[in-house]
Amino acid sequence: MYKKYRHFWLMFLAGLLLAASRLPLHTGFLVFWSLIPIFILFNSKLSIKQILISAYVFSFVYIIVSLHWINLVTIPGFFGMIIIIGLYFFILFLLVYKLWHQFPKVKYLSFILLWLSFEILQNFGEFRFPWFNIGYSLADYLPLIQPAEIGGIYLLSLLIIIINILIYNLINNFKKNIIILSVVIILWSSYGILRLRNIRLKKSDTKVAMVQVSVPQNKKWKDKYLDSTIALYKNFTQKAAKEDPSLIIWPESALPVYSLKQSKYRLLIKKLAKENGADIFTGFPHYIYAGKDHPSKYKFYNAATKFGKDGDIAPYYSKNILVPFGERIPFLKYFPFLWNIHLGQANWEYGKEQKFYNINNETYSPLICFEIAFERLTTKIARQDVDFIVNITNDAWFYRSAGTYQHAIMAKFRAIETRKQVFRAANTGYSLVVSPSGKIRKKSKLFEKTIILDNVLIYNGRSYFTKYLSWFPFVFIIGALILMIFWLSKYLYERSKRLENNKI
């Protein structure tokens, strides 16, 4: 019975180990064993059907255990993800399996190239959702994530795969692999420990306050709760102002109104900024007239801007990357009939550029919600020599699920990759301040009504990843393409030889 369904149980175990390493249970260490069942699987003889079943079992277990919270945001998106991600893993497993057996001498290299290519490609396309990076499993181990300043989250994933390979091969050559394994772990840990001791940060005089008022998702968008929501923000902004911050941050869509379009609310925020002597940076929904040819006549944006204490309102930033299904139906641009599908999504438009704002003598740039998952956005910002990054979000969607934790800890990795401090302001969830070292300096509790205040910490210069190695992830894609071209050439050559022999 076990032999017949061996591939099923192996993938169930792999999916469970990898998923458990992403939960807020301090079980990240499981990631160092999570890929071993996959190696065992690929060493077996498998049919296409078995590879398909294996891929879907692995992705299904992973999604159900680690990404179950997506159904709280979008139920259709959740079922769509099970289908689409299963397909992605089928393609990945099929390619790895073919190369694994075609080129056994470089089977681990082919696995590394294809797995990391899969992680990188999640950043692109209409279904982009870079949540499967195994490097995120190391969130609890601050020294181990310091190499992200060199190669980003992908360098961490590479090191995790190498550890898995070495542990798996202890059976074949214990002495050799235990030595290599020990050297890798010692060098990796030592780098992180030394980097944390030696990193130099300058404390700025600029104070930043974040307001978290924790309005429940089932109340946030209802008109009858608008006055109480406004009262909360007024009250907590006044409390925050007593600490003399230069900037007060409200979260994504703090007030569920068109703050720039409705003069009543625009004037309200301007007045609060002026009376409290601090700029207010806030998120809000926004729209512009798009013409009668547009399916809805208006273009809607998930936006944010700074309301200055001097009365000026800065140009608004529009969210560049939207959540598939949750914020926009994929392929609307290409298939207009999809505008008629209503699954509870807003169908926002994509923003086109980054915006930069000043406070005192320092510069910051915003990311809205989901955008913190994309390292190419933060490195783009960091190359403009900003002093810190503001991430506003509304994690009330996630309630008390693992999604709240998974979303928040991404700020640690972006801070290390760029060596820029991140101020993460949530409607509810985890509002936090992440130092350029990746250390969480201040953190709210779930559903807590609170104010977080901290000074800006500045790292002089740029990280290696920002300055030199932002291209590093694409090495794996290029390597995977070369390997697949070589494999295809070999296949075509052998096929032509067989045809010639048959003719003879």
C-alpha cells in the first residue's frame, strides 16, 4: 500500500514541512528538511500522471496549511490559487524530473536553477504572488537572514536548498558531507553575527508616529461607522502629536472615503495636520474620470499621499502592484468582458510610478500593502537614496490567521536587502518599525489600538544587493534556460539519430 502511494505520502510530508516552517510557531528550522522528500521522489521512476498527482498534493497541502487565510480575502481567488499553483508546481516538477534523469551529474544544480527560477518568476505576470520563497521561513533567525543584503531573499533560498542537499547526502558519504555542512553553517552564521555587531546606524532627530486604530473589516466600509472611525483617528493623532513627531502615518484606506475628492474630508485631514504640527501620510481610495469608453467611466486607484502641516497636499502615489482577484481581476486589459464579473473585488487600476516625499531633511517613499512582497520595488526605491520606507496596509482581511504574520515579516527582509528602515502602519494586524538591520524595534499587538513612535535610523550608503547585485536572481533563470536548451538539443539530436537508424 505504501509503495503504491509512495509519491503521495512523500509530497504530503514535503508540503507539510514547508508549510509548517512558514507558520508563526517558531518552526522555521523545518525548512532545512522540507525538500528531502522531493529529492527522494525525483530519484524514483515516475509517470507523467504520478508527477501531476505529486505536484498537486504538494501544493494543496502547502496552501491549505500555510495559505489557508487567502479564503478570508477572496474565496474564488483561493480556489483559483489551488488550481493555478498546482499547475505551476506540475511544470516545475516535470522539468526538474526530466533534467534530474537526463543529467544526473548536475541533478542538484538543475533543481537549484529551476526552483529559484520559479521563486523569481512569481514576481511577474497577472497572477504574481511571491509568497512561496522558502527564504521567508528564516524570519525568526536574524543572523541567518543578513546575507539578504548581498543576494536578496533568493540567496537565502539558495543556502536553504544547499543545506537540504547536504543533509540528504549524509547517507551516501557522511564524512565528506558533514564537513561541508558544518563549514556552510559556520560561515553563514558567522557572517550574520559579525554583520549585526558591525553595522553602523545613525539615529536621526526625525520622529515618526504610526496610528493603529484597529477598525474591524466588517465595520470599516459601512457608512454608519464612518463618524466613529474619524473620531478614532482624530483622537489618536492628537495623542501622537504630544510626542512631537514630524510625521504621523495612517494606514491603507484609513478613512473609507475619497479623501482628495470630497472636500469635507480633505479639509479635515489638512486641519488635523496643521493643528497638530505634523505631516500626515495616509492611504485612501481615489478615482479620475476615464471617459465614456471606459467600462466604468472612471479609473479607481488605491492611493496615498502626504498632507503637509503647512497646508500643502503632495502628489498622490497609486499602488503599482495589485493583488490578483482581491484587488483586480487578471487580464482585464485584454478581455474587457471580465469587467462584468463581480467577485467582490474593487478592480483598481495600476499605478505607473513611484513617489518620493520629504520630511525635515530626509526622504521616504511608500509601498501599499502587498507591494512589500516585491523586492524589485524596494530596491528601486533604495537606489534613489531614500532614508526610509513607509509601508501602509489593512491586514484586517486576515483576521487572526497566519497571513497577518507572513505579510508583516516580509518587512524584515526588505529592510535588510536595502538597509533602509521600514515603518509599517496597519489598520490592524502588526504595525511595526524595522531597523535597517532587520530587527523589529517596535511592534503592535493584533487588534490593538495604539500609537508606535520611533526615530528614523539611517544606514549610510547602499547595500550590495541594491548597489551591485539586484540582477543576481536572474542568473538562475539564465542558467535554467541554458540547461533546458542543452537538454532539448540533446533530445532532438537523439531523436534524429533514431529516425536515421529506423530508415536504415
